[in-house]
Amino acid sequence: MMQRKKGMVFYGGIVALAAFSLSLLWPTDAYAQTEGAGTVCVLQVIASGNVMAVIVDDTRDIDLAVLVPPDNVANLPIRCVDLDRIGLAVANQEAFQVSFSAHVYTNQGVLTCSKGPFNMAPNGGRGVAFKDCS
């Protein structure tokens, strides 16, 4: 009887925590759909092999590092107003040549900028700036 009560309390706590966590995400939908300074765009990185991609919004402040799986696509949210400031650094983690490309889409799915495809030698790297995309 006591074990069942503990299980119910634990389950109730998990449900409450999940509900609270999801409630924090509800307002973000409005920001993703609006126009203006808070508009969210998507930076899509496509690679033909294992690469390590790092996005920077300032040369002194690295915000996010993403490992792109082989032959897969990584979609990264960025603020559209920051497009002229961000940079993408990609390093080949394979022992063979890998190609990658980067695309920026609006929150409506419209392609606004495309870079690449770029070929990288084994263990090589490449940087991409989006200043000319805004």
C-alpha cells in the first residue's frame, strides 16, 4: 500500500513538472509567428558526413555547438535580425572529403539565403558568414 502511494506521488510530481515546463513554451509560439525584431528564422546545416558545426553571434561569444550526423540535416533557430552578425564554423570529422551547405529560412519556410555546397578536406574546416544575406 505504501509503495503504491509513493508511486502515485512520484507520478503526480512528474506530470506537474511536465505541465510547468510546457507552460513556459506556450508564449514562444507568438514570437515565432510575428514579424519584426523577435522573428525566428531557421539555419539549416546539411552535411554528407560527420561535421562539428559552431554558430557564433559575436566573435567573442560562442552560443551553440551542434554535431550534424552523417547525411542528415540540423535545423537551428536564430533571430532573423541577427543574420548579418552570425557566423558558422564547420569542421570535417571524417577521414575523407565531406561537403556541406547552409540555408536560412524564414518562419514561414521561405528560403532567404543559401551558402554552399562547400567541400572540406579530411579534418579540414570552413567558415561561413551571412552578412550579405540580410
